[in-house]
Amino acid sequence: MPSRVSENIVICLDTSRSMFRTDYEPNRFSCCISAIKELIKKRFEKDSKSAFAIVTFSDSAQKVLDFTNFEDQIIDMLDSLTIGGKSNMADGLGISIKVLIAELRKVMANIPRILIISDGNYTQSAIDPMKMAQLARGLSIKIDAFRIGVIGQLNILKKLTDLTKGRYYYGNNYKSLIDSAQDFAASNIKISGLGMESLSENPTFLRKIAANLLRVQDLTESQELRIKQLRGEADFKKCSICFQEEDPTTKGNFFLTGRYCPNCQTPYHIHCLGAWAMSQSDNSLIESGTCRCPHCFYLLKIPSEVTQAQKLRSLSGSRYQKQEGSQKSEVLPASLENISELGADAIYKSCPVCSYIFEENQQVVKCGNPECETLYHVECFQNLENGQCKSCGVKLHLY
């Protein structure tokens, strides 16, 4: 028996009115629902730890079912779906990525995948589906596709799968659609070197998926009430690391530097959380500027101002140390590079100015500090204040 890797699969299902066409008996949508049911049945026979979520898209996109491995719950949701409206594919992919990111922040998450099922026709919107595919690729999320109907000149589903190295199936009748479902169900055979273990050791990946901490003013009324109920009114704004309301680093009150875990709402000072993270033994988390919530182990992003301060302190004694009250006196040369020549990890990084990932063969600027080497889009680098690197603070010049 082959070893299998469990997956979190978002089924991104086209529910637009074109799915009601009858070139598949009795119609396209009914055949797709049957294929999904066959896929789920066969996957659970081989791997009960895989999980499915369902996102639908027509005029708008929505998550209709969060991740579960209860087959009956998935079947009931599939049987309740209706169709109508246009096909907003980009929004469907966007919500699918958000659903996967939320799951990836948890400990021991499964391999992420998106399975889009559509006839490939989509409504032009402000967001191009290929932009969503580029985002998915940067997060190591594969997009697979079941394509139905007549293939037009622009086969967008094939482009999505090619870009993310996913599987592409074309079912030109009901039988071939079922065959595709059975093949995909059996496709999670473990390949050496692939798995969440390698992703969880990649600092760039960890930084991208980590959740932002919530400020006091970010809490909804229901969240605030719940925290008060669980912790007691007196502990509502008290750090769970130092057990004080006043920040021991800045001497400011909790409203200024206090944050909450978005998953369990445990309160922390950002500097206390940063110091706690630096004391841990996981170098991948330290390098990425992330940590696991000490309470629920949700993956959290430490604010950049905290990680930058920690980096500068760690560089004390080096010639790149920033002098208190003044800028670095030395100007270092930045270099113009081709992103595709910097290795596989580089292309999945994002520019710290605009937060967008890089394109293949794109010209980028690399910080000249050998202990930093942050990458920028050329136009973003030109907009840096005083030419200072946003990660290490070194003043740069592109000669």
C-alpha cells in the first residue's frame, strides 16, 4: 500500500447560470455534484484524514462549508447548493486562498490544494484570476481543475494549473468527469521531500501566512465581551507573558502596545511576545519574524517594528549597527538582480514596500547588507525614504 499525505482541499465550485446547460445529462451542475461526491467517497476510503471545504462563486463568492472530514456533512451541503448569476472566478479563488491560509496557521496542517470545477467562462472583474494563481503559487498552494464544456480559445483553467503545477482534467462527458474524480481522489501518494514539514521550515512561507495580531480597537464588541467573560474584567488588558498592563519595554499602556491573538484572543505586549519568540529554539520561526501563540499555538506575525529592533540589537558590534539618534553613516551599494537567478526561494518572497510577490525573470534590487539581502521591486526601492532598507535600516544606493 502506498503511503499517502493528507490534504486540505478547497472545492471551488462554479455555480453560475452557465452550469445549467444540458450538454451533460441532465445538466453540467448535476454532473459536477456527482463527481464531487465520488471524489469525496474515494478519498475517504484511502485517507480519512484529508479534509474538504467548499467555496462557491457566481455573482459573488462565498465559503459555504469550512474544513471537515465528515462525509455526510459535505454531501448535505452539496445537495443544498443552487445556481444562477455570472461567474466571478477571481473572487472564488481569493476566498479559497484565505480559507487555506487560516488553516495553514494551525499546528500540523495538511497539504493545501484548491480544486476549481468550472466550464472556464468567467466575468471580467478588477482582479485577474491569474493574479490569484500567482498568489497561490507564492504560498505553495496548487490549483487543480476539472474543466467541463467546450474549450474556447482562452483555456484559463489550464493556465491556472500550469502556473501552480496542479493537475488539469478535462471531462467531455459524464463518464470522463467521474474518471477524473476517481483519479484525483487517489493522487495524494506521498513523494519524498514533499510535505508540510518542508514548508514549515521555510521562513518566507511562514511570514506570508502568519496572522496579524489584533489591537484593542480591532476587537469586535462580541470578542471584547467574550475576553472579559473568560479572563475577568481586571485581566482584559493584562499581558499573558509579563502579567502587567504597562509595557515593561516602552512603559506605555496596553492600548498602545497591547495585542490579541486573533484565534484565542489571549493578550500580549508586542515586545513581550517578540522577546518570548526569540527565546524559543525554532530558528525558522525566529528568522521569519513569527511565533506560535503560547496559549493556542496559532501562527502569529510579530510586528515588523519589533523584529527590526531585534535585528538591529543583534547586529550590535557589527559595522552596520545603527547609532542612537542618527542614521547610519555608511552607504552600502545595492545590486540589480534577475529574480530567477537567485534561487527557488527568492521568487516566492514579497517586496516589503508593496507586499506583492515577484514575477519570473523580473529585475529586483537586493540590499547590500550581507546579513539582510532583502529584495525590492525596482520602483519600490526608488521610493524608500532616505534610501534606507526597511528590514535592516542600512542606507543603500543603487550605482
